[in-house]
Amino acid sequence: MCILGRLAQLGERQVRGSGVTLMELGLKGKRAVLMASSRGLGLGIGRALVHEGVDVLLMGRDETQLATAKARLNSAGLGRCCTLCADQTQPDWDQRVKYAVSMHLGSADILLLNSGGPDMGNALEVGDNTWRASFEAMVLAPIRLARVLVPEMKARRWGRVLAITASSVAQPIPALAVSNTMRAALTNWLKTLASEVAADGVTVNTIVPGRILTDRVDFLDRSAAARLGVPSEDVHRAAVSAIPAGRDGTSEEFASAAVFLASAAASYITGSAIRVDGGMIRSPMS
């Protein structure tokens, strides 16, 4: 269990003899819908939320991965896990999610917007079909799902919208032109949304990962190594050497930030981009 979860169990009371008051996260019994969450950072957030007593709907395109994730989460957490196997680029995808939410959760208090990363490519090399497909999956799909679920949050005057972006929103990554562009587009849409729903008790924030140990980071390291003609270990070593913390992050550390932003304790944080990067991003502003 993450440290925030252990603090929440103690409740809003003082630690004996310390004079320190601990926060109550207020997440038990909440319901969360998580895009692209059968593995990686999305699954890590799902696991952390279930440990806090949140019921979650995991989504992805791989039925086997979803079944495995569901079994693990239901055996280990306080909340329960259900799944939906669906392709977020399909025309009826948002309505399928809405139906699954009504069947399994009733409604959604927390929405995680997420998508897999696109292939590598330089700015002038990417063709029209790749741009269109990437926009559908990485920008339009999250927007469509938010349009379906956020109005109910507004009506109840409580909701949390989170989105996983990338360090490229502050510092573009070489050879990732599509990701750089799409993550920035979604970030600006979310900033716009945050201002529109803040008075309704709905917060909207993005979580910016640095080098968090996932299959995606391993893929990017191997791709860069192949492009440069060097061992992938050399690419990893060089990348870590540029991180002030001196190491990669873990999915548990990343998920802890998401749990806090989803909690009652973060009710006055909205329109923000929270970095979980060990100091990797050099610019002072997102």
C-alpha cells in the first residue's frame, strides 16, 4: 500500500506525541473510470485506488491483460475492480463506456484520461494517416469520454478528472513529434476545461511522468539504442545520469500523486500539471 493509503487509514487525527495532524483522503466508496489501464501507469493508478477503497473500471484492448489485472486487484484491495475491453478509437466507444459505468459502477466520481504512446518519428517524417490516427486515440477519445462523464460530476458537484501526459508538454522529446504534439494539445484542452468546471466542484489536473519504469520506457530506450547503434544499457545510463534524483521512478510513486489529486484533500488544486519526474524537467514551468 502506498504511503498516502497508510496515512488515510489513520484518519484525521494526531500521531501520538508528534503534534502532526494527518489528512483524510476521503476516497473509500468512490468510483473511478480509467482509460488505457490494463498495464503500465494506468494499471498502477488503478491498483493504488483499489487499495484506498475505490471501485474501478479498467479499460484496454487486451482481454487477457484485463482479466489478469482484475483478478489481482480484486484479491488485494478494499475496492472492487471490473473491466471493459474496448478500442477507444471506435465511433461508439464513449457510449459503450457510459453503459459499462451505469452497469458496474452506477456513476463515476474519478476519471483518468490516458492513452498509449505513438511510434517514434521526426516532425517532417510523420504522414497524414499517422497524425489522424494519433489525434483520434490521444486527443479526441479522452475529450469524448470527458463529455460523457463530466456533466454528471458537475450535477453532483464533486468530481476529479486526471490525465497522464508526458514530460514533452514542458520539454519536447527528440524523435517523438507525434507524442509531443498530441500531449500538448490535450493539456491545453484540459486547462480550458478546468476553468469551466471549477465552480461545480470538479477539479481537472494532469500528471506529468518523467522516467517511470514501464514497458513504454523500455521500448523507447531500445528504439533509441537501435537508432544510435549503441547498447540499450548505454541509453539507460545516460538518461538516468540526467535526472537529479539519480534513478528512474516507480509506478507506485507515480500512482501516489494520482491518489492525492483524486482525494478530498486536493479540492483546491485544479488546472495544474503535477510533475513526478525526480527533477528531470529543467524548465521551472510546465
